[in-house]
Amino acid sequence: SNEKTKTVIIASTHPNEEKNIIKNIKNTINKYDLKIYIAPRHPERINVIKRELNKEGISISLESKKINDDDDIIIIDTFGKLNQYFKISDLVILGGSFFKSIGGHNPLEAANYGCGTISGKYVDNWTNIYEDMIKANACILVNTFEEIDLKMNKLLSSASEMKKLQANALKFSNRNFFKKEKLFQDIEVYIN
């Protein structure tokens, strides 16, 4: 794939998020020839996710198998590798945030690697951080799965919009460095 190919990681997802996200961005994935990774919050759900996406006509590879067709969506089925993938991603769609029950996940880790982040609006566990990030134009919150696609298209069709979001995220993450050290110590409190 050419080096302009953008990489998107759909991270820390919970039930019904993967298939709804993929269903809504399927055309955009093809249009921009995106490389897509999915990192579910609970790896034991991988077979279910695989089945759901196969039903949508999507072919899936598992990261651990290492034989990946270029067009496949890759599910990260090994735990603790998220940072490795943030490092190579342009954009993160952060799960646990599209249905009321979970409360969102911490957006600072992705910001730390200069990723643009799109999250759902249910982020009660991290309200203050998200409010600050939005003020700093350092992440995007959406109300619906459909809206992910609109925002993605806006970012993918404009290199400067994408770069601005990424730069703001990195700047925000650096600004919050000392708070972050403390935050990562507290983080296990929120093991959804």
C-alpha cells in the first residue's frame, strides 16, 4: 500500500460498537483505502466480532496470525499492544463511548502519540479531560455512528484539518504531562 495510506485504529470497543462503526464507515474505508485495526477492550469477544463483521461482508485477519491480506481489517488479539498501534495510527475511534453504560475510555494515551481522536459522547468517567480537549480542539465528540463518517471524511479530505487535530492532541497531552502521571496511577479504578 502506498505510504499515503492512512491508518485508523478502532480502540477499546465494547459490544455493538465494532459492527456499527464499521457499517457506517465502510464506504470511507474503501474510498481512502484505509488500513483499519480493531482493538476490542475484551479480547475474549474476538470471535463474536469476527462473525458480526463477516456477516457485513468484511474480511478479517487476526494480528497474532501475521498473515494479513492488505485489504483485511485486522483485529488485535494480543493484549497490551495498544500503544504500539497508536504509534502508527493517524486516527483513533475510541470506544466505550457510543452507548450509555460504559462511560468512555481515557483519550490521553492516543493523544500522547499525536493521534486525532473521535469518541462517542458518553464519556462520564473522563468528563473533565474531554471538556478540556474539546476546548483545545484536540479531539472530536460525535452523537451518532453516522457522524463518525462525516467527521472522518472531513479529516481525510483535508490534510491540514487532520494535521491540526493531531498537533493539538499532542500539545494537549504534553501540557497535561504531570497530571497524566498521576492519572495513570489512578487508571485501574476504571477497568470497564
